[in-house]
Amino acid sequence: MNTQEIVAAFRDVATASVADAVDKIAGKTGFLPESMKPRINEKKIVGPAVTILEGPSDEFLPPQHALDAIDESEAGSIIVISTNGTTDVALWGGLMTAGAVANKHEGAVLDGGVRDLVEIKRDYDFPVYSRCVNPGTTLGRIKTLASNVEVAMGEVIVHPGDIIVADVDGVVAVPRDHAEAVLEMAREIDEREAEQARLIIESGSLREGLAKYGRI
């Protein structure tokens, strides 16, 4: 499967099933910190990660790597910005959203804040997942260091091209080398859970469903 086919298929599986499948297939956690929440809308987003690394700085510099990535990345990308733990500034706002919409990107996932929520919701309804909402600028506080490098989002390492799956349940990074295997297992989990739920309803017993399928 090519990337577009994988992305399309992940839209139809539960994010929780994807997280479980990453645990088993990749042998490591794929879900990002629970503070990473949808701030604009509850749209599900799926797409390949374009990663940006930022770090502390007292220089007044624009977030150049992020600005370039927005203009240069393929349509459907998810812009993933990590700050090495500095979360109390806005990494994203209205102008960056305008650029992302112009370039047909899927969404943004931020290890930090977002601002201009009213503008983003009113004018673009563009999905942004972030640790917080904060009006503060990055200028004089942090700067972009690199793009398309591995970045830490909490305890999860996200690589360029990893498949990001996010909705109201949370955000999961699927390692690109395991994407097809994770997709297949996530589909199987969805199917088993649907069968298990039917059995529980029909039998009137949660224990019976658990005994047959062994999943909770």
C-alpha cells in the first residue's frame, strides 16, 4: 500500500485500536500525552508527520523551519512541532493556519500552545491538537532548530513520515515502518470488539463477552 492508501484506511479504524496495535506491533507506546487535545474542532485527522524541532532562545527570530515546512510539504501532511519541553508559548496561530490551509495540510500537533482560536475556528475550522492554549509569542523565547528530524512528544519519538492518527480519544504516532502491520491489527481489533459488544448485549453479560474474547 502507498501512503495515501494507508492514510485513507486509518480513517476507518478506532484510534484506541491503533494505540493498542502500536503497543503490540512496535513494542512501544505510540500515544502522545493526554494533554494533547483538539482545540478548534473534533475532526479526526490522519496523515504523515512533518516534524519541526524548536528550543529555547532569547533571539527575536521567526519560526523559519516551520514556515518553510508549511509551504514546502506535501498536501495532506500533519505539522508536528516539538519544543524540547517548553510548552508555555503559542507555537501556532492564525497566519500559520492560513498557510496550512492554502497548502491543503491535514492538521497540526503541537508540544506547546496555540493562539488565535476564534480566528482559526471562524475562518478555517482547521484541526489543531496542542498541549495548551496560550496567547504568548515564541519571539524572544524559543526558535526553530530543524525540520524533518526525529522529535520527542512527551515520551514518544516521532519520525518524519510516521502516520499520525488523532481524534477526541487522543493522538497516536504510528511508526512508518510498521504502518501496514499496525493497520491490519487495528482492523482486527475493531472487528473483535464489535463481535464482543454484540455478544454482551445479546447475552446480557459483560463477563460472558470477556470470557469468550478475553479483551477489555
